[in-house]
Amino acid sequence: MASHSPQAVLTRLTGSPLALALATERARPRRIRELPNGWWLAVATVCFGAFMGQLDASIATLTYGALRTRFDASDAAVSWVSLGYMLVLVALLVPIGRFSDAHGRKLCYLYGFLVFTAASAACGLAPSLAALIVFRLLQAFGAALLQANSVALVTTSAPRNRMRAALGVQAGAQALGLALGPALGGLLVSTLGWRWVFLVNVPIGLVAVVAGHYLLPRTRTKAPTTGFDWLGLALLALAGTTLLLGISAASGLGLPGGATAALFVLAGAAAYGFWRRIGRAAHPLVDPILLRTRQISAGLLGALGGYLVLFGPLVLVPDVLGPAHGAARAGLVLTALPLGFAAAALGANRVLPRGWTDRRRALAGSALAAAALAALIPLPFTPPALIPIFAVLGLGLGTFTPANNTLVMGAIPARAAGTGGGLVNMTRGLGTALGVALVTLTLALVPDLDRAAHWATALLALVAAGVFASNLLHPAHPANPAGRAHGADVPPAMIEP
């Protein structure tokens, strides 16, 4: 039977050695492979992707005010700079993860950087809001290639007994991107203009492509190629798109009331159809057995809620503080949240008792996050009150997220590393999009900014309490599925913190 791999297709169609080389993973130099701690170089390279992804996610919200003024657009319309990006991520992470498992994670990761970098340059040059949103969709395609493969690359490089340390470093890079995003975004918008919020990705991306070519390992074990459920993908994309369009319409996008209600009905029908489809398709987009495993389903709920809580303030603070204090100061206030996240992600292992399980860490982190938001509800929405509360919120989320991700991916077989990574990143992306959409909706429904800030904080506190409750669903003794590799050279797959 003829092979349908990218390499075989290019060979048949072009016969070009250059085309074949572009579709083939290249080995690292021997000197790099034989370094005693050379796996850290691969982890450091993947950290470029973690840094860029979170920098872009957190920095984009600081452009909303400038975009509203420049293009005379509504809050709901401008929010699609973020929502459109997240929709593409939600739709593509799982299929790209499956494709990468079969054809090479390093290859997809490097092309992801190229697409992301080129699209970032296009966003910085966009002549209209519509063009900017289109370029953001392309940028999200590149980000999906990165996020679906980043942790699988880490887990095939790091020894099993150093996995938590590797994940901590990656979480730190992610948190650094989140931390720099608000401050850097506010500074760039206030000085050079909103276009540089996107152009700043270009030099980082170019360095990362070169580093990845030399430092990332090839895919050692590839999954067999199977059929693809295009109908399942269409239903998933339809459910996410109509849900977020419905929330945006309710936030002032300008659609009639009947159309808004129809969007919510269609979203529910598409979500139900997707659930039915994965139980019947010969090659489902998501293995239903994974979703029916309590450890995985509880962790997915936690990931969705955790990122909703993390990204909600990134929209709320610029809109509430920006008019009075300016984008630069609003960005500095927001920096406390990801800095707390980074401190917990990098330092939790040194502070928490060694005997604590990941379940206990997840419970402690989510409880701290919920308590921080609950404490903020009666306080004035001012910088002196926000900075310490956001720092504590970041500490809670930074403790919860790596532990929750470890619990989820610990129940997914190693052969499905890319697919599992895509599944959890998809859930995380949906949580991020919902955080943006629900805070935008709250600001639209409550005209007074102070009251809107308190209502949004109460909503985020309620979600954080739900994240804590989801951790109670984790089994006391986590599963170790068949097919999980136990050797030091092929550690279990984890997910990007």
C-alpha cells in the first residue's frame, strides 16, 4: 500500500531533494546528543514556544483600547482579536497532535514557529481590524503547531526522574511570557503604538527556529497513520464558534436578539453532536475512553476553569483601570498575577512538603486562588488592592496548574502523547476564550465600571471554587494506563503548564 506520509507525497509529486528535505526531521548534531545534560537544551528550546505563546496571549489584551480608537470599533468587535485566535487553537490542537504523533513532532514544531513569526509580522502591518483578525487566525495556526508538540518534545528528551523539574522550567518560561506581556504591552502601546505588540514576536521567533533545528530531538516513536474524523472537527469548531459568537452578540456585537438565541441553540446542538460523534466514528477526533476516565475528565474541567480565571483579569484590568490610569500602569498592575504564577511554578517543589501528591497540590493551589478572588470582591478596584491579591492568585494558579496537568497526562498512554497534549491544550484554550468573552459580556451588561469589576470578580471567584471542586473528583490513587512507558529514556507525557 502506498505511503501517505508528507515525505512520500512530496517525493511522488515533486521528486525534489529540497522538498523532501523540508519534510524530513533532521537529527541533532552528535556533539549535542552526547552531552550529559544535553536534554536541558531541548527543554530550553521548547521554552521559547511557551514564552512566545503566553507573551502573545497576555499582550494582545492591552491593545483593545488603541484598536477601538484606531478602527472606531466596539468592545465586542475588538475582542475577536483574541477570540478568533483562541477558536483556531481549540479546533486544531487535537488534530495537529495526532498528525504530529504520526509524522514528527519536531517538524511540526519548527514549521509552527515559522508560521507564527510570519503571521506576527503581518498582524503588525494590518491595514484594518478585519485584516488583523484574519492574520491572527493564521498566527493561531502556527501557535497550534507549537502547543500541540511542545511538551511531547520535552517528555521525549528529559529523564523520567527529572520530569517535574523540566515542567517547572517550562512553566517558568510560560509565566515569564505572561508576566512580561501586560507590562511590555502597556509600554509598547503607550510609546511605539499597538503594532509593535505583534512585531515584538518576530526576532524571538527567528532565534527559536534556528535553535530548534539544532537542539530538538527527532521523533523516536511514531504512531500509525489512521483515518481522520473531519465531521467531528467541523462539529467541534461549530460549537466553539457559535458559543463565543453568541456571547459576543450579547456583549454588543450588534446582532438581533433572535439571532443571538439561535447561536446558543446551535452551539448546544453542535456540542451534543460532537459528543455523539466521538462515540460512533471509526477514527474519532478524541478517544471517548479518555473522556470517560475520571482522572482525565476532572483534570480537563480544572484546566478549563483555571485558564478562565487566569485570563479573565487580563481583559478586566485594562478596561477598568486603563481610562483612569493609562495602559502602562494597568499593565504593571497585571504583572503581579503572572509573577506569582512563575514563583509558584518554579518554587513550589522547594516550599511544599515532599510527600504531597499532585492531587493535594492541585487542591491547595485552587483553594488559594478561590480565596484570593473572594477576598477581592469587597475591596476597591484600585492598584494598591489589586497588586497583592493578584500575586496571591498567581501563586494559587501556579501551584495548581502543573499538578493538574501531571494528573491528566499521567492517565494518558505514552503512545498518544501528542493527542493527549492537544486535548488538554484545547481545553485550556477554550477556558482562555471563555475568560475573555465572559468578562467582556459582564462589562457590557453592567455600564458602571466599578460595579462591573466587582461582578466580574465574583464570577471568577465562583469559577475558581468550581476548579477546587473538580479536584475532589480525582481518584486518591491516580491511574497508570497500559502502554505508559516507565524507562528513564522515554518518560511519561506531560502537558504544557
